[in-house]
Amino acid sequence: MHIPDGFLPLWQTGIYYIITIIALYFALNWAKENLDEKRVPLMAVLAAFIFAMQAMNIPIPWGTSGHMLGAALVAIVFGSPWAAVLVLAVVLTVQGFFFGDGGITALGANILDMGVIAGFTGFGVFKALQKLNLWVAIFLAGWASIFVASLAVAIELALAGTFPYDLGLIFMGLYHAVIGIAEGAITVVAILAIQKVRPDLLHWNKTKSGSEVGK
Amino acid sequence: MKAKDKKFVIGGLIVAIIIAILAPFLASSDPDGLESAAEKILLVEETEPMFEAPLPDYLVPALGESPLGGAISIVIGTIIAFLAMVGLATTARWFKSNSNDS
């Protein structure tokens, strides 16, 4: 759902850049306080994984495809949506500048949608449902993160006069409700994999025991 | 870096690079959700990108639209994303150690 150049008027891209820069300020402050020697490499591995996964478009019906965002994954692993903002900002910036995926003028909006909104939605759903069932919570966090982000894109494009409101929300919501199933499934598999090889890297294992597991 | 962290990084990077190599062979070339919606309901004219990216659309221009060029460019991107994340996260930590000194 990378917005290209030309879909948003420049003054609106400016507003999204300002919101994103404010979010990045908070995200960097979070990083300053919370990243330690082993969480820097964890974050970098997640950025590499998400970059590669975003190139893997999964077919859905209606001659359409989609890829995961990864924001919910990062937010859950690190126990903070700010981590998702940072990782997605890096991934989307690399995509925009090196691969022409997502417009440079729309980069602020793209980080807002796929980093901030997806990250906070995924983390919020995870927190709300965590106690009911951990893995269901993770799946639904992944699903909701991309679904809500796609609605945000539809609203931005409607405000810009690029998409009609109703059809924009319907098409974006419908496609990403389906792509969200893949997002949820990949989020579960990725966290299961980390849980298996390095449970101490998962935030909830850090907080649950007070000290770190497997040290 | 501790040995087990190094192992995790190497293992994680191998997984990411395998996905990157396979992506152009396995990925659907159908338009994504936003492109697909745009094909149906776009109210404005599509415009050219503001600047020409060095590897546009995850392809190496010299290799044309081959999955090989796709694999090469996605592997390059995966490594750039890894290094950029290390750089940004390390810079953030550097600010912390600096503010502690003062």
C-alpha cells in the first residue's frame, strides 16, 4: 500500500511529514532508553526480514496481491509500537530511495500509515487480547494492523480527492482484510520462531521473569 | 557481541536473504491492494515518480525484467535495510551514552 508520488497534494504530504517526524522523535527517544547490545541486532534482523517479506507479494482473489507490513511483529517483539515506527521508517526509506517503491513526497504518509498507525493498532490489539490467548492475540494484531492502515490510506486519498470515500474504503478495506490473514499468520510464525530459538529476545519473557530468561 | 547474538544475526540474515532470493520467483506479479484499487477508482491522472530510483521496481535495469535481477536487487535491499537499521539504532544508543557522560 505504498502511496506513489502524485496521489497526495504537496501541502498534504507536508502535514504527514511533520506528523511522522514528531513520531520519529518519540521513537528515537524510546530507542535511546530501551535498546541494548542484543536488541540492536534483533531490530536490524527484523528490518532485513521485513524488507525481504515485503517483496514477497502473496496472491489474493480479484487479480490482486499483497504483502505483510511487519509493524505488528516488531511492536509485539519489542513490547513497544515505537520500535515498529523505527523499523518501518528504515524499510520504507530504503524502498523509496533505492527502489522507487512509494513516492519520495509520500514517504511521510507511508511511514505514518505502515509504521505509526499499523504499529499502534497491532500493539493495541495485542495488549487488549493478550490475556485471552497469546497466539490468537498475535494473529489478530497482525490482521488489524494492515486492515486499519489500509483504511487510513483510503481516508488520506479521499481527503486528497484521489479516491472517492466510499469506494476507496470498500476496496482498500476488502483487499487488506484478506491480505491481513497472511499478515497475521506470518506474524505468528515469526514470533513462534523467535520463541523457539531465542525466547529471551521477546519482550514479554523479559518482563515476566523480572530478569532475562536464558542469560 | 555475544556468541549467541552473533548466531542469531547470522541465522536471521540467512532466512531474510533466502526469502529475498525466492521472492521474485514466488511473488505474485498482480497489482497490490492500493494499485488494484487505483486501477478501478482513481480520480486523478497518474504521474511519474519525482526521481528515478537506481533499482526501480526491484529490478536491475541492465538485466531487464528477469527474476535474477529481482533477486539481486532484493538481496541488496535486504542488506541495506539491515545496515541502515544498525546505523540508526547505534546512533540512538550513542546519544544515550553521551547524555550520561555529561
